[in-house]
Amino acid sequence: MTKTELLTDEQLMLNYGKGDAAAFEQLYQKHKGGVYRYFLRHCSRADVAEELHHDIWMKLINARESYQPTAKFTTWLYTLAHNHLVNYYRKNSKAQTLDFDDIVEPEDELPDLSEQLTHSRQADELISQVELLPAQQKEVFLLRHEAGFSLEEIANLTKSSFEATKSRLRYAMAKLKQGVSYEP
Amino acid sequence: MSHKSPLNDDAISKAYQQQSNDMPSSALDDKILAASRRAVAAKPTSIAPKRSWRNMPFLPAIAASFFVAAVFVAQQEEPEHIIPQAEVAPMSISAPALMKSAAPEMMAEADVTEPLQFQGKIEQRDQQWWLITSEQDVLIESPPRNIADFEHQQALVQGHAGTSEGEVISIVIQEIKLN
């Protein structure tokens, strides 16, 4: 085990800012999957997800010297990702889908069956269900399960209230349970 | 026949994490990692902690001390405050020489030298006493009380002469006697 393997994400990023390319590679290998899937589940398109994924890591590279570990590295990383996704949707006239205000969502917001079937042909049933969640619920679900954030951290990251964040996750889980079942 | 049962939250989470294993393409990985290496290769910096004012709070204090010391030294070295050691040493130079050194502009018109002897005729003109020598007329400054005794007579005078541009123009008599 090398010395750098013991370092925190924050220290790795600081070291990269000082010129240690190996530190960046460690960070990238550790977080690339989560970041990529975060974009992929939102966009449901690999080419778009790759473009957004590339953009975020380039932002991180460019910010290497100004990085200050005032928060967890992953909070910074996914804040960048979240904001980039919001901008992406705005540019593509889908601003309303990632408008993270605290509007209470209706319970019966399940995707229609034809859409569900189309996605199910391309991916596993659960993955498809996640991709078809409303954007706000999907955001909370992905930050919870891909990045491992707590509800409080997600609320801070998305600038939402704790209660709204908690509700979104509950709605998301309820819809996934409805859409996915297993055969014993 | 399939029996569908609802899943709990933990089962959903576990199932998602098992199935969600998509990764970016290796080509994209290579592209990003190459960019990361290029970025630091283009501008290599030290791994050692970057020194900054925040990390060294004592440096401004040291800089301020140097500044104060420099100002103090500069003030001490200003020309008008310099007093040459030779001129303050007691008995190292005569009083006239000291006066000439301290105020040369004042001494230009009336230089003071060592006592000299002059020979000439004592005359009074316009309430002033003069020593008329063969070369010039010399003003007698602060004439002695008995100067009138020597009027119109040849006298031998000893005293400090005042000069201007090398010529004696006045004298302070120390001793006077008939020649």
C-alpha cells in the first residue's frame, strides 16, 4: 500500500493542485462511476452522459490550484455535477424538470406504461424505473445511492429543505417498489 | 405463474447498487486522465506545502521591523544631521577654523586668522578708527580705549585680522604700541 492510498479525497485533490498527477488518477478511479451514472440516469443517453462527465472532470482539473477543502470533496464534486446538469437542462429547454424548489409533488407521478416498456428493453427493470422517476426524486435517489450522501447533505447540495428532500426520497422509493417486484 | 411481492427500501437500494454498474468508456477515461497529466506537466508546482502569508503570520511583523529600522537609519544619515567627529572633538581644531568650517559663507567676508602684526598710521574717519598701512587701509574693530593716544602716529599693531577674498580688511587689536 502506497502512502497516497491512505490520503483523503480532499488531500488527494490538494496534492493534485500541487502537481501530483497520480493523486488525480486515484480520485478519478474512485468517483468516475458514480458521477457518470449520475448523469446517465438523468439523461438516459450515454453520449450526453459522457459529454457531461467529461465537462465536470475538466472543470475539476482547471480548478485544481484554487481548490480549498472547505467541504467534503464529494460535496464539491456533486455540486459541480448538479449545477452542470441544471445548466444542461436549461439549455435544452427542460428547466422545469430540474427546478429544485420545494413544490410538493403528486403521489401518482408514475411514468406511462409505453415509456416504461421502451426503457425496459434497454436496461434492467430497476434501472429503467430509476431513469423514469421525476427529476427531483431521481436527483435525491441518485445522490443517495450513487454518491452516498445523507439526506441533510443532499438538502444542502440541492438547496432544498430537509423535509422536501426526505419526501422526495420517500416518493422515489415508493414508485420503485410499485414498478419493480421480484418473483420468489 | 409469477408471484410479485413488494420490496422494502433496503432491498431496492441493494438491487440498484448491484445492477447499476455502468462506467464511462475507456477512451473517455484516457482522454480525461491525459488532460489531467497535461495540466500539471504544463505548469509543474512543488508538492511541498505552498508558502503563503497565511502560513507565516510572523513575516509581516519582521517586515515592519525592518521598515522601522530602515527609516531610523535613513533619518540618522541625513546630511544636515551629520556632525563630523573631528569638529566635535575638543581642542582638536582652533576656534576660527571651527567657525570657518561650521559657517564658511559667513567667514568668507570676514575671515579670522591667527594673530598678525601690522605697521601703519592710526587715523580716525567717520567715527571709525583705521590703520593706514603702506598697502591698504584696515578697519580697527573694537578699538582699545587708548586708541586716541596713537592718532596720527606710526604704530605697531598685533591682533586678529579679518580678510575678504584673501585681503586683510579689518583687525581686532590685541596689542598696540608706537613704532
